[in-house]
Amino acid sequence: MRVTICFGGSIIAPGNPDVACIRDIVRAVRELKARNHEILIVVGGGELARVYINAARELEVPGVDQDQIGIAATKLNAQLLISALGDIAEPSPVTAFEKAVRAMLRDKVPVMGGTTPGQTTDAVAAMLAQASKSELLVFFTNVDGVYTADPKQDPKAKKIDQLTPEELAKLVGSAEFQPGMKTIMDPVAVKIIQRLNIKTLILGKHEIKRLPEILNGAKHTGTVITRVSK
Ligand code: UTP
């Protein structure tokens, strides 16, 4: 299966880089390749992006430049994962979708960070899924699925097992983009998912090790975004 996977910066580098999590990713990606899956990866900026964006904001740097600083952080995390993946990965962070697809066709795993100001790596992942005609899009986040409300703020928030892209769009709303902003998913990504109608999983980091089984149809504890029944 051809799969685009987005590892949120908040799981790869929640503060310092999470070495155990990166090891789990390397093992899972090697296993997926061994099972002949075609894998494309996008990595977020995490705390590094936020700390640098906050510093830039204090320095009254314009929003577009704050975004470029965020993009630089995503690329550092991407390079760390690439180095850990070793020879199965394309050697540097890929910046263009066509190049990522070409690397995948050469049997390498492309790893992208951010690309363009005004969005997050969620949108990059949705665009990469579109460019590569992936069958599945997977987001690993520090919230292990989509909830009825922010589970960190509302103890009554419940995880949703399955929802349609339209229901996701309603939940996400249309908050105006701000560098470093936090939402369930970037509204740009939600729009692309709606248009592509691609099956999308939102999973917690404890499911990284189980990804090969999950692609084989094993149950998971996250959220499925699809228009058809599971
Ligand atoms: P992230 O993709 O890391 O944000 O981009 P996120 O998904 O909210 O957070 P994590 O990684 O899961 O913790 C960080 C910032 O980098 C800029 C934006 O300012 C974004 O908020 N960015 C990123 C861009 O401008 N364009 C991109 O394509 C990606």
C-alpha cells in the first residue's frame, strides 16, 4: 500500500528530541518497507518551532518570516529522522512534491518538513498524499485521535472513533492561521482531505510500533476519517 505518514513535531521533539520515539519510527518504517509498502514521510517542528517562533514574535519579526523560522525547525527534525533511517531514506529533507514522489519510485523513503508559509506540516502531508496518489494518510499526534473537545481542557471530552471529512471540518472550524498555532488539524489539510476523500487515520505515538499490523487491518485506538463505514 502507498502511505503518507505525518509525524507531528510534538511527538518527535516535544522538548528535546524523543530518541525512543524516533527508534520506534525507524523500526516501523523498516518493517513497512520489508512488507513492500511505499512510504512517504512528513515531519513537524515541535517545541523547537514554537520556541523560535515565540522569540521571532518578541523581536517583532513579520508573520511570514516567523513561518520560515518554523519551517527551518521542521527541516532540522526531518534531517534527524533521515539520519536515523540511514540508507532507506532520501539523504536530505525533500522540498518539492515531485521530488518526493520520484524518490519513492526509486525505492527511497522521502522525508519532507514544511514547504510554504501560512500552513503547517499537516497541509504538507495532505498535499504529499495527493501528489503521490497515496491510498492512506496517517497522522501521529500527541493527542491520540480526534476528541469532541480539547481533552487537556475538558475532562468530559470523548474520543471519536470515526467521522467524515465534513464532520472534521466542522470540528476544526476556520480559525485564521497564526504561526505556531495549535488546532486538531490545519484547516488547509482538512480541505484537501475533503476533496481527495482519502482514508485518514489519526493515531497516538503508542501506535507507531503497531503500524505494520494496523496497515494489515488490525484494530487501533485512534480516529478514522472516511465517508465509508469502517
Ligand atoms: P508544524 O507543522 O510543526 O506545526 O509547523 P504543528 O503541526 O502545529 O505542530 P507540531 O509539529 O505537531 O507540534 C510549525 C510552524 O512552522 C510554520 C508555521 O508557522 C507552523 O505553525 N510552517 C510549517 C509553515 O509556515 N509552513 C509549512 O509548510 C510548515
